[in-house]
Amino acid sequence: MKMLLALLVAAAVPAGAQTILKVEGAPKPLALDAAALWAMPRAAATQNFDGKPVRCEGVWLTDVLAAAGAPGGEQLRGAAQRTVVVAIASDGYRVAFTLGELDRAFGKGKVLVADRCEGAPLAGAGPLRIVVEGDARGGRALRNLTALRLVELP
């Protein structure tokens, strides 16, 4: 039910609402504002930053992709196995994940689109960041996330 609400909110974003995350190249491209993301199922993940564990909250990347119509589960076959999700920061920094590594039935990748860390909104790293639970280093913990782009590799 929350997923349906999130889709309805995303589709009916008022003219004054600011888009904080775009999902491009998906079957149902999205322009999400903070309220639409907040309406999605909430989750938490911990990642080491500068040698200390930091607990962040937000939405699983797989839930954002599902809202955009990206294949998952049993649909993850053929061309879908060649699909890469490129996370793009406002400064142009990019990291990539395959749909297979993100899917709970295939991989173990728990990737969070975080809007809060240690109970507070992101300061200087936001409004969104990628948090990859289990990564020993923070190279894929992209700050200032603005877009997700699905790309099918040849």
C-alpha cells in the first residue's frame, strides 16, 4: 500500500515541490521529492565512514527501482541481467551496481538511498546519499545523490 501511495505522490508532485531524485532509463521514469521518498517503506543500514560505523536511514535502492518499474526477482533474466544502475552525484561522481547484485534473490547487496544519518538530516552530503551496507571502504557511498540511471549493457 505504501508503494502505491509513493507512486501516486511521485506522479502528482505539486509544481512547487522540489525534485531531489530522478530515476532515468526505467520503464516508468520518476521525479521524486522528499515527501514521495518519505512515503516509501523506511529502512536502515550501517556503513563505516572514516573508520567508524554510521547508522543511516532512508529507502532501499531496490524499492526505488521497483517504483520505477525496474525488473527484479523472477523478471531478472536475459537483458535485465545486463542492466546497470548508475548513481549520479551533483558533482558528477558516479558509482554503478548491477540489478543482479541489488536483488535480494540474487545478491547480498543492501544499498540504501539515505536521507538521514545518526538520526539527523544529511549535512553537506545530502539531501541524499548512497550507503552500501557491508562495504569496508566508503568509495561507493556517494554523497549528494541526484539521479539514478538504468543502462542496458550491450
